[in-house]
Amino acid sequence: MPLPPAKSSFSLLVLLFLAITATSSAHNITRILAKHPEFSTFNRYLSLTHLASEINRRLTITVCAVDNAAMDDLLDKHMSIYTLKNVLSLHVFADYFGSKQLHRITKGTTLTATLFQATGEAPGTSGYVNITKLKGKKVGFAAEDNDGHFSANFVKSIQEIPYNISVIQISNFITSPAAEAPVAAPAEVDLIDLMSKKGCKEFAKLLQNSQISKQFTDLMENGLTVFCPIDKVVNTFLPKYKNLTKNGQISLLLYHGIPDYHSLGMLRSKNGFINTMATTKGKNNKYDFSIQNDGDNVKLETNIVTAKITGTLLDEEPIAVYKIDKVLQPSELFKAQSINTKDTSSGDSDGDDGDGDVPADSTAANNNGAMIMSVNGGWLITFVLSIIGNLVFV
Ligand SMILES: *[C@@H]1O[C@H](CO)[C@@H](O)[C@H](O)[C@H]1NC(C)=O
Ligand SMILES: *[C@@H]1O[C@H](CO)[C@@H](O)[C@H](O)[C@H]1NC(C)=O
Ligand SMILES: *[C@@H]1O[C@H](CO)[C@@H](O)[C@H](O)[C@H]1NC(C)=O
Ligand SMILES: *[C@@H]1O[C@H](CO)[C@@H](O)[C@H](O)[C@H]1NC(C)=O
């Protein structure tokens, strides 16, 4: 029996997801480098920047390690950990280069995409590295935009597992103004303080009292969008809020966050459903809402209310905080009062109902795509999107 397109694309995504996560045990960069104390600083910073898990997740990858002396020079620049992450991610190639491949580069020069390019942090093509055969059998590495100067040379192969992972030593780090550009430290944004000072004091208070603000701040490094209802509407909503169970209150607050960064421009070009921090997979608790645009207005529609974005408190990738003119009420927690009632909820339940069915509509397929994206991030985004594109839109 042929599956409907959305369902078959979903199963394919699941297969893809399993296939890719199954590779995670294939290699462990931390363990590979641990055998070589001269790379201990590089190794430590791969872990601190979370690049190690990113590397372990991927196949066909090359890691260019620098020794402790070179790392000391880099650390002397006193970069934030976020900038350091960009610099180190330029040293991880999305292709396999063992010693043999490096010395046999066709035409003696090539460009290769790095993790810096894959994360979308790199402006233009600055996330590519130029590998060129130099005089005297040397192999040089430079940023894509170089003036003929190669800051690093191939030294030796550390470990090669063809064609899964190649770990090589290079003489120095690859200098790149784009990768070394200061990155605003997202952790420095105090969400509660920001909202309190800019018209969302009541909502900030609810977040603080519920003790879930950590769930928001934990996302600030990788992408977070918050919609905070203005004080006036929170105050009138308070009796309804207090009426919810503790779990219901938490779900309501999480419903106002999206685990992803969306600029106003991105929201304006989006029409359709979006998952929230309250969305749980494998249950009927979708906790999603729909984004609709008319002209310059961005509207957020749950089945119960339609809220409008009325201001921007902060929009600095990876964090965006917007003011909205209504409390977002999910249909999972509230019954619709209008004729528009589509009752899939059980009143003010704690949001734990649901039969675990995988919904087969296209929204579900999109939601699942989004789930996989946030789990794997980076490279997989384009990959999964292209697969969805092929299956659903072709
Ligand atoms: C490369 O990774 C694949 C997939 O995880 C694994 O089956 C294979 O054994 C690995 N190759 C080597 C040489 O370890
Ligand atoms: C990789 O190896 C390190 C050091 O041996 C270990 O602490 C870590 O748990 C390993 N990671 C995975 C994903 O197995
Ligand atoms: C790499 O850089 C060198 C030196 O600037 C340049 O001559 C070469 O064309 C570059 N290679 C590629 C593939 O862009
Ligand atoms: C509180 O819940 C009860 C029972 O569900 C309901 O009858 C009442 O209207 C609710 N009060 C408010 C202020 O929403």
C-alpha cells in the first residue's frame, strides 16, 4: 500500500535520522586526541565549545589539530568562547583528507567547506578553506580570501579512519578575520532583566516564579525566540493563569518560546505552523501556533486567540524577543469560545493526554523535520530540507 507523501517522507526522515545518529558511535575525537598529550589544549577546547559532539556525529570529516604551543598563541588573543568556537570550527572540514588525499589534490589547489560554513555563522564564503600544494611537497592551509599567504602547513597524520574521519596536525591555526570577529556572548543577555525593563515585567515575574527561566537561557546560545505579552494583558489574564495546574502553567510559559532564532524578517516571510518550547514529540500535545502576515503585521494565531507583534525588545542573532498584545492560549490548555471551536483539548488538563499517534498531515511532516533539524543542526538542515523538498514538493 503506497503511503501518502507526508507519511512516507516522515518515515524516510526517521530512517535518515537513525542512519545518521547511528554513526555517532563510529568515532570519538576526544578519545582519539587523548592519546596525544601535545594536543590536550586543542582537545579540551573542542569539548568546551561542544564541537567534539558535532564531530562525533558526522562522517567524512577532517579535523586539523594544532599543538599546545599554537593553542597558547590563539588563547593569548583572549577571544570569547563563542569566537573561539568559530575559529576552531574553521579547522573541521566537511570532507575526508588523509595524508594521501592532501598530496594528491587535483590541480594542486582546492576549496573545502568547514563546520564554520555549515553553522551559517560565516559571512559569504568565509567558511571555506583553501588547501594548496606548495613548493617542496608542502601542503598549505589558508582562509578562502587569502593574499597568497598560507598560515598553516600540514605536519603529520594523527589518525585516519578512511573515509570516516581523518585527524591531522597542522603547524599553526588558520587565520581568518571572519572567524576571529568578536561574537556577542548570548549568555550576557539577562532575559528577565531585559523583559522587566521593556514592558514585560509581569511575564518576566511568571517566568522567574515558575523556575523555568533556565529552560529559556539554556537555548540562548543556539537560538531562541521569545514572545512576551505586555504587562496590561498579563494582569487581566492572571486569574485564568492561576487556575491552571502547575504543569499547565509551565506549558503556557514554554508556549511563548521557540527553540530557534527568528528575526522579524524571517517571521514576515513565514506563513504556517511553528513548534514551541512546549511541543513534545510523540504526543498529541503539539503546542504549535500559526504565523500569519498581513502587510507588515506579524500575527500569531492559536485556535483561541490571535496576537500581534507590537515591538522588538531584542533582535541579535541567536536571540530575539518580541512584545505581543495578547497572552498566547494553546488549545491544549483552553477551550475555544468562538464558533471556530476545534476541540482536541480536555480543558485545563495538565497537557499529558494524547495517544502517541504520528499525525499524517503535512504540518506534522514539517514539525518532524524541524525536530530533526534542532537535534542535528548545521549540515543536516540543508540536507533534510532538500529531502523534504524532493519528496513533498517535486
Ligand atoms: C565508518 O563508519 C561506519 C558507520 O558508522 C562504520 O560502520 C564503519 O565501521 C566505520 N569504518 C571504520 C574503518 O571504522
Ligand atoms: C568519548 O571519549 C571520552 C574520553 O574517553 C568520553 O569521556 C566520552 O564519553 C566519549 N564520548 C562518547 C559519545 O562516547
Ligand atoms: C588558493 O589560494 C591561492 C593563493 O591565493 C590561489 O592561487 C588559488 O587559486 C586558491 N585556490 C582556489 C581553489 O581558490
Ligand atoms: C477556573 O476553572 C473553573 C473550572 O474549570 C472554571 O469554571 C472557571 O471559569 C475558571 N476561572 C477562570 C478565571 O478562568
